[in-house]
Amino acid sequence: MDWVYRGFETSLLGLALCLGLAACLTLDADRPPNGALTITLPMLSVTAPAP
């Protein structure tokens, strides 16, 4: 049964590594222009012009 927990832990570590790498690679991605209102949630990003 220990191998199940080790496999689960290893898969979570791999996922965290992939997400961290993806975050580092997208640091220079398109940014909203200055004066824009940006709301970012874990699975959703919304950008609108500032009022």
C-alpha cells in the first residue's frame, strides 16, 4: 500500500514542477496595457479597460 502513496506524492511533485516551469516560461507573455484592470484567479484571467 505504501507504493500507492509514493506514486501519488510523486505525481503531485511532478505536477508542481510542470506548473512552476510553465509559470517561469510565461513571465514575458502578453501583458495588459497600463491603466487596464486585471483580475486573475487560479483558472481564470479577465482583463478590462480601466474606468
